[in-house]
Amino acid sequence: MTGTDILSSLGTTAADALLAVVPLVVLFLLFQRFFLKLSRRAAARIVLGLVIAAVGLFLFLFGVLIAYIPFGRAIGEALTTNASDWLVILFGLLLGLFTAFGEPAVRILADQVEDASAGAIRKSVVIAAICVGVAVFVAIGLARILYGVPLIYVLAPSYGAVIVLLWLSDRDFTAIAVDAGGVASGPLANTFLLAVALGASAGLGDADPVVSGLGLAALIAVAPIVSVMVLGAIVRRKQRQGGQRE
């Protein structure tokens, strides 16, 4: 990306950030006027927080545009061009693991689960389950690109497994798993990993990037649902075994 391209993208990125935050500001002002009636100091603090959020969103989107997406594409293209198939899959495993571990929403969910369960379900367990699931499915996603496997052949069995696990998993973990599917496909996954998949597709030369590269976000979304439900099924089985021994 040239300097001219970077400068031209500043306005677009700023407009996107404003479009995301301005409706919330307007909504708050309407509620403040007719319902909330907060003090001026409290209202000013909320508005200031929204402005800070807008600035942070602008910086994040701009960073994604000039760094995350080009970097991810370069990695994906280099992998499929220069590395053997098993190495591409191994890198997919590692990239999925580290990206999920760094996803802020994953940590927020894990903290909330630990608080809501009064420490019965530790956040480290939730994070580990999500990270392992995303890592495995990112590796599967890159393998799908390498070998030209249709997306439906991976998604359909995955959601079939989810339906089966609904009956086998502990109820608490089922609820966590459904929310985990949303937080795992957050800003890091939808920018960096999706760019890696598009780059990997482009590196193959004859692959259609729309058909082959896109679809990884769907796999990342279903990954923690499966992995957390598997953990819930294991916990439920141990509980039953413990009850039988007593």
C-alpha cells in the first residue's frame, strides 16, 4: 500500500468509525433528554467515553487496513507458495491458537463465565477450550483450501456434531459454547485469519479466492461451539461416573 493509498483511506476509515458511534451518541442523548435525566457530569463522562471509543475504533480499523490485512495475505500466499502441505496445516494450527488467545472478546467471556459460575468454571479452562477448537478448525480450513474441499463438506458435519453434542453436553457448557462461537470470530479472526485464507488461496494460483479463501470465518465461528461442548460432555460424563461411585 502506497503513501497515497494510506492517505486516501484515512477519510473512509474515519467515516466508518463515525457511522458506528454516532447512532449510539444520538440514542444516548435522546434517552438522556426523555428518560435518564443524568447529571451533567455523568452525561459528559459517557459522551467522552463514546468519543474515546470512536477514536479507538478509528485507530483499530486504520491499523487493520494498513497492516493486518496485507500482513495476513502475505503470510498466506508465502505459505502455499513455498511450504509443503503439512507445514501449511501446522502453521494454520499455530495461527488459530495464538489468534484466539489474543482475541479480547474471548477473555471477556471467560471472565464473565468465571464470575457467573462463582469460580466453578475457571476462565483458563474456557480460554483453553476455545483456543484449541479455533486452532483445529483453522488448520482444517487451510487444508480445505489446499485440497479443494467444498465448504459444505466441512460445515455440515460440524453443525451435525453440534446437534449431537446438545444432547451429550452439560447444560452450563452448552450455553457457554453458543456465546463462544460469537466471541471467537472477533476482530482478529475476521481480519488477520481471513486475510491469511485469501492469501493462501491466491498463492495456489488456480484457486478462486471467493470460493476457496472465504468461509474460514464460518469455521472459526463453529469451532468453539464444538470444542466447548466436547468439554461439557466430558464434564457431564465424569459427574455421572462420580455419582455412580457414591
